[in-house]
Amino acid sequence: MGQDEGRRRHYGAFYGLEELPGTGRPRVLVHGNCQAEALRVALGTADALDTVRVPPVHELEEEDLPHLQRVLDWADVVLAQAVQDDYRGMPVGTAQVDARSGDARLVALPNYFSRRLFPQQVLVRGEGIDDPPLVPYQDVRRIGRAAGWDGPWEPTHELVVARARAGQEELRRREREQGSLVISDAVEAAGAEAGWTVDHPGNPVLLVLAQRVLDRLVEDGVLDRQEGGVPQVVDPGRVLLASVQTPLSPVVLDALGLDVVHARSAWVVGGRTVPDEEVDEEHAAFYAEHPLVVETGMGKYAALLTAWGWEE
């Protein structure tokens, strides 16, 4: 089976290889990035909605648009993360999807992004910028070292706390501006289990968000209360969004008042343990061959390195 055919079968209902579900329950489309599918799985544990597995927005192609429209026509509710208009040159932005979804109710979802546990982890994006090998996440200290800077490897407690506080304030600001459901409180409450990377939340956060979706749909009259109240999500029996797990520093955990037993010294990538030293070597070689990544990263994060105690 070719890759394209395998992908079509994976998203069978989306591509019309299977019937769209029609049990009489509210029909829900979750639109967004990789967090969207994890949320759909979490919602499924309540057994109260009909949902469809759809490709994340960053994988959609022009030929997928008629299939997306078919699912939009089917849906009673669209749960959507914030996606900019004409994302990747296609009309798949949140507002555009809302306009094409007819009478379907739109519920805005938050985009989880938190450096609370990983103050060193950054994303460098831009024209001509590629992701580094092994893991697509970058370490501001490695970028600084590639630029000829030097400084302490571990952050001070004060920096960890300040970064965590600033990240929470930014997440709350985005929730307010987007009018989305709220997860900022759940991120703080989840402690060391809040996320695996800066943009992959852990199960505790996903399950809280899924429950708040159900609560909202009941409040809006879309979903009926079951005997005993609002349908409840339960543990899915597996860890979601854990394909990449970032090392977790005991210094960071201690600064946040969390148990250092949760510390991790290595990465986990696709179920394989990858020593941080291996990532370090691969990324150092990558930066040597891609000076634009270093230049762009320093332009964006030099102030963070300075606060970390690094200097030229």
C-alpha cells in the first residue's frame, strides 16, 4: 500500500472511503493542528458525540478542500483552533472555515503553547528556515553557542519563575482575544504533566479541555444531559501527543515547586530514547551548515539569552 493510499485509509471517512457517522448524536469536526486530533480522541472517551478523524491543517492540500467541505456540511459543531486566513495559501483559516460551515456552531479552542516546563525550548521559523534533525524543537542555549555566546547551562530559579509567569499571562491574553475556551488554569494545575513540548499538551490538560467542550455544548443546548448530568470524559488509556518528549530539568521542576522525580535527562522520539548529547551533536552540525537559522534565532531570542546570563 502506497503512502498516499495509507493516508487516505487512515482518514477514511474524511475521504469518503467510509460513511460519515450518523448515530443521531451531535456531529463534531475538530479543526486545527496536531492538538485537534488528540482532543477528538479525548472527546471520544465520553461516548456522546459523532466525530471524524481529519488531517491537521498543516497537512491539508488543495485536493483535500472538497473533502473538508463535505465534512463541514455534515457537522453540527466546528471546534476550531485559531488558524490565520489563507493558511498555506488555502481558505482553511478559522474565519473562512466558519463561513463555509453553514449553520454549524463554532466553538473556539485555545492553542496550547507553554514554555513553563521548557524555558529553553524555542521555535525558529521564517523564509528559508528548515527544522533541525532528530527533533524539530530548538534550544536557545545551542543557538547562542553557535553564535559564539557563552553562559550557564541551567537557568536561575528567578528566570524559570519569570518565564513561567510570562507564559501564563500570554496564554491567558490569547484566550481572551480569541474568545476561546480556557486551559491556562489547567496548565498550571497539571504541574510536571502539563506538556511534553512547548506545543504538545499532556493528557491532564487535554482532558480538561475536552470536558469544557462538553460542558459548553450542554450549556448551548447542542448536547443533552445524560442521567447524572453532563457526559464525562475519562482516561483514554494511553498517552496522547507524546511522540516527542523533551528532557525535563530538575532545576526547572524545583524552581516551580514540583517534584524532581519527574525529571528526564533524555528525549523520547517515536518511542525511542534519544540521549540529549546526540541531539546536541546533530544540532551543532546543523547550525554550522545553516547560519541563517542562527542569525534568525539570535535576532528573536538574544534578550532571553542575556536574561539567562549569556554574553558574547
